[in-house]
Amino acid sequence: MALGSLCHRVLEHVDFRKPEVAKLLDLLADDPSLAAEARPILEEFVRTPAFKELAKGKVLARELPFLMRDGEAIVQGAIDLVVKL
């Protein structure tokens, strides 16, 4: 698992009101050295104004699948997070 994928996986599960980054890394990381690299990145993010704003909101959905038309193409993906502020 790459660093970005691990950080994304942790954020998929984080409780914005009580972020337990270390605990989630212990549960989700296959590689302790990768977890050690991800920890300061995630701990810095939970201190940002953007994260604090998310903590004030209500999570409506995580990894919400979507389909949309883009001209002749169909785009499929997932919205990481939907929050009502």
C-alpha cells in the first residue's frame, strides 16, 4: 500500500470529532514504517482549519458512488465525503 492510499484509508474511517489517527494506523496499516510516515501527515491535517470545519458538520456519506455523463462518456467514481455544515 502506498502512503497516499494509507492516508486516504485512514480518512475514510476517521471520526472527525474524535480523530484517533494512531489507533486507525495500527488497525489499517500493513507496514509499520509506512504507518510511521503517514502519522505526522495525518496528525498535521487534523489540526488544520479545514479538518476543524469538517468536525462541526454532520457526515452524510463517505465514499458515495456516482455516475455522470460527460459528453458521450460515462464517468464513474466515488465522492470521498459529503458533509452538511
